[in-house]
Amino acid sequence: MRILIGLTLSLAAAGLSAQTAGPEGQKWFQGKVAYIKPDNSCNCIHDDVGPGAGLGTWFTPRLGIELDYLKVHLKSRSGSVDVPEQHGLLSGLLNLAPNGAGWYPYLRAGVGVARVASPYSLTAGTVDKLSYHGGGGVQRFFGTRGMASLEVRSVTITTAERRVEYQGLLGLGLRWGGEAAPAAAQEPATAPVAAAPEPAASPTAVSTPSTPVIAQAPAPEPVPPAPASAAQPQPPTRIVLDDATLHFANNQAVLSAKGRAAVGKVAVSLKAYAGSFELVVTGHTSSLGGRAYNLALSRRRAEAVAKVLAAEGLPADRIRSVGMGPDQPLADNGTRAGQARNRRVEINVKAAAAEVRHTEEDLQDLPVPAPLKKKPAKP
């Protein structure tokens, strides 16, 4: 029991020092194994191990609830008594690290019902008695839907004589809801919804549902006489790589093999332009989870894309990565489709000052030289 308490406190301390998205909206079901140590003055009841299960959810990054069931046996040390004991517990949960990096230490308190059989019910038969409990533990989220938990708690059972049990529990289960994991790369079954037009001052944006598409900046109107360099294609102003293209795992900043290949295609296309330009790679997230974590996650994802661009031969000193977090959404964060659109990385292309060319409208603002005076014809 002391080992379980020490391990739980160590994991809770690790969770308090980490930073990532909160667990808001996550629901779970987990199977549990419990080690029970009765605190009885006669020291006549053996410790026991029993199965259990838990169903719960985090309503907010800090507050949650869990309903537990647990069954153990109360065995006398003499071996003459072996009776079942069942617990139904309703617990309120307080998350101590709502921004924990997949580790969520928490405190637990609540009430329940204990079904105790004779003779430990201190009556002639089986009775249901009110119980109350408190404790703490830590949850670990892993993969896209996995979770584990470790906790200790103290349960007080109000039979005719108050009795206390100390419980150490290890859980393993599945979770759902909350921040959705990135969808597998599949062609959409229906035509994608067109993005709302951006203000006229915004650069051209291109969404990439499966393969990155490069948006060409508008070609300048031909102005005679045109310099030879005017025929060179200009780089796109902005490239948008969405969640389905990048294939980041949930709460991770490591590009999948398909995601690296997609960014590599963008790098090859950018290298085709002869002019010099700089790249600003910006990461964006949905509004789910804590803002501080989303800023850090968006920065790490932008850096991952920037590293691939540099590895493909683009000058690393001309690539800058920035995390924008949830501050620049493209769509409504109130829907899953909108959240998916907002999880993206953008590559903004800024041409060097020497490469900026005048458009026809720009030339209209330039001073017009005065006409030359004609010399009088000789008689």
C-alpha cells in the first residue's frame, strides 16, 4: 500500500510539471484492479484484491465526475469467514494540472453505498450502508484513445461500528470526446465546403484536403516594354496545409511519413522559383484545450514543418516559424468540421524587397516625363 501511495504521488508531481491541452470533454470507461487494506482494530481481516470499473468525464479542464463499482472479499485471518463486499461510489474530481502534458493529477471526494454481508455488517444479514471517501491519483492519456490511472483512496463505511478501508487502484481503459484525433488520410465522401472569402487585403489562401495545392500570386499585367525577368513565375503568397494533410497525432507535433512527403512536395515547388523570398511558417489550432498549451503546440508543429522545408534544400536562415495557437481561426470552433479546419500550418511567402515588381496600377502613380520640344525645321 505504501508503494502505491508513493508511486501515485510521484506521478502526480510529474503531471504538475508538464504542459499540454486540458482534458475538457473527455469521457472514459476503464477496468480497475483494487488492492484493499481494511483498517480494523482486531486485525482479523485479510488484505484482498478485487475487480472494478469506472465511468467518468471531465466537464471542464478542472472539474470532472466518475462513477465506480468495486467488488472484494472480506476474509478472516483464521479462514473461517469469506464474505463479499461491494462498493458503488460517486466521486467529484478536481484536476490539479488542467494543462498537464497527458498527465492529469487529481483529487477525489464523494459518497457511495457499501453492501456488506454478515458478520462484518454487524447484523444478522446483508445491509447497504452509506460510505464516504476521499483520495487522489493521476490519469495518463496515451495514443489516440487510450488511458490509464493510478490512485489511492480512503473509504469510511458507517456500519453499526465505523470501519475504514484503504484502497489502491490501477485502471486501464478507453476515452472518447474532447479534442478529436486527426482523421486518417481519406478522400472526403462529399464535396468539401468552400471556405468563406477573406478580406480583399488578405493574401490568397488555398486549403489542402489531401494534397498540398500551391496558389499562384496574380500575374502582373504586361506593360510594354516588359523586362525579361517579368516572365518568371512568382511564388505563392500563402500555402495552407490542413490537418488531414499533415497527419499529426493528437496532442503531438511529429509529422507522419505522409505529412513529411506532403511538405516535401511544397519545398520542391518553392525551389522552382528563381527569385529570393523568405518563409514564415505559422501553426494554428482549434480553441479546444488551454490557450497556453495551444500556443506551444502550434509553435512545435510549425517548427516540424520548417525543419522539413530546410531538409529539402530551402535556406534555413530564410525560414521562420511562429505559433499562433487558436487566435486566427478560419472557421467556427463550435463544430467539429470547423475545429478540423482551424488545425493547420500555413506557409507564408514574402518576396525580398529587390524582387517586388510594379503592377500596372503602381505605374499609374509614377511621374510622367514632359514631352520633348520639337526643333523648327530648316528652311
